[in-house]
Amino acid sequence: MPKVIVNNIKELDKFTKSFENILKLYRLVAFKGQLGAGKTTLIKALCEKLKVEDIVSSPSFAIVNEYFSEIIGTIFHFDFYRIENENEILDIGFEDYLTQNALILMEWPEKIPNLLPPDTLIVNINVLTDNSRLVEW
């Protein structure tokens, strides 16, 4: 399992450089980690690397944000933290998003275990005792 340790926010490039080629293999990426682990921060850094000019923010109230990347096209960014059940995601047409030619980045995928396609790449973010992050996929 590939991994990288990010000691602080200035080192996010460690993650984006090592993760860049992964996006050629996966179009569904789910970020798991405790509250405050840095899921949104990693997604922002990744979107910056992909030359997204939109403001990248957590869609925790909207559930999904759409961005455009000069490099790969459409990106959908989901945050499932506030959902109560999987039906809420089905009601917004989640399955339709999966059929589009887009990169899909998800936070809190553990809230929708039955809806995650089998080809979803899981990225685990663990906060270490020195407050650095261990990112594994």
C-alpha cells in the first residue's frame, strides 16, 4: 500500500506529487479520516495540482461541488458527513454522477458503504502523535 507522511501544510506537495499518477488509473477516490484529519485540505491541494481555478471548499451543506480542471475536465467533490442515510444520496442522483466522465472525490465514504462502486480507491488519512498525517492508498 503506497503511503506518504505529510508533516505540515507546506508539505502537501509530497501528497500531490505521489498521487498524480494514481488519477490516471482511478476516477473514483474516497478520502477517509477522522474529523479534522485533512480530507478537504488534501482535496484542495490535489485540485490545485490539477489546475482547478474554482474555489475548492467542503460541500458539507450542498453535498456536492463541481469544479473544472484544465488537465482532466470535470471534478465532482462530495462530502457525506451530514447525511442521515444512503437514500439522501440517491435522491440527489448520485448514481447519475457515477456514469459521467468525471473525477469523483468523496469525503466520509463510510456513510454510504452500499453505494460505493467496487473500483473506488480508498485513501486513509491518519493523524499521528506529532500531528503529522500518514496518507495511505
